[in-house]
Amino acid sequence: MKIAFKEAKEGIEKGDGGPFGAVIVKSGKVVASGHNMVVGSNDPTAHAEIVAIRRASDRLGSFHLKGCTLYVTAEPCPMCFAAIHWAHIEKVVYCNTKEQSASIGFDDSLIYEILEGKRRDMVEFLHTPHEQCEELFKKWYENPERILY
């Protein structure tokens, strides 16, 4: 967790983003770390967890981070929560809660309310089926060499 704190402090000092740091460990060894880089990179997905996951995946040569533990300074937001599951990270250890993050301006309650069906989504999603798209999905599915999640 000390590395996550160090990452968070570095991110704040560089002006990269909020007080979020993350480190991924496998078999007792640090695989990767990162801090929030949303502001510094103008990338809304550059949360500390995502940065660390991208680096760990690159270093391990796999998008499956099975056997890894993620240490992070705050409870993951919904985007990071999903990425953690896609990456197959097995354990997450965090310090501050989502309520504590909300109290300093990092409030994810709108997203949680949409996901829970308590509020209407503010983004319009349109389903537009197309044969070409269906064919691409079918082609991937029928390929015996495909990579499974």
C-alpha cells in the first residue's frame, strides 16, 4: 500500500489528477503501479487502477491478471470495478470508501443510480443492428484460435 500512497502523492505533485494510486502484486512481487493521470493526459479513463492494469498486462504479456492483487488508495469506481473483473484480478485492497471520495468531489453516485435503475441514463444509446457487424461477431466466434475471456 505504501507504493500506492507514493503513486498518489506523485500524481498530485505532477498535477496529473486526484489522490489515487494503485499497485498490482503477483506472488509477492510488484508487477506494476500507477496513479490517476486523467488531468495530465486529458484521458477520462486514466484512473490509477486502469493505468496499473494496462502496465501489468503489458509486463505480464496477458490481459488476464489471475493471481494478482490490486492495492489502491480508494474504493474503485464503476469503470475500474468492471476493468478489475475483465482483468481477472483476484483481490482488491483499498483504503478510502466511495463515500470518502465523494466528499472531496469524486462522486460516482450518478453512475451507481443509473446502474441500479434509480435514475434515467443521460446518454442516449441507439441499437442499430447490421449484417456486417453480425458477420464479424460470427467470424470471431467460429475461429478455433480465438482468445477466450
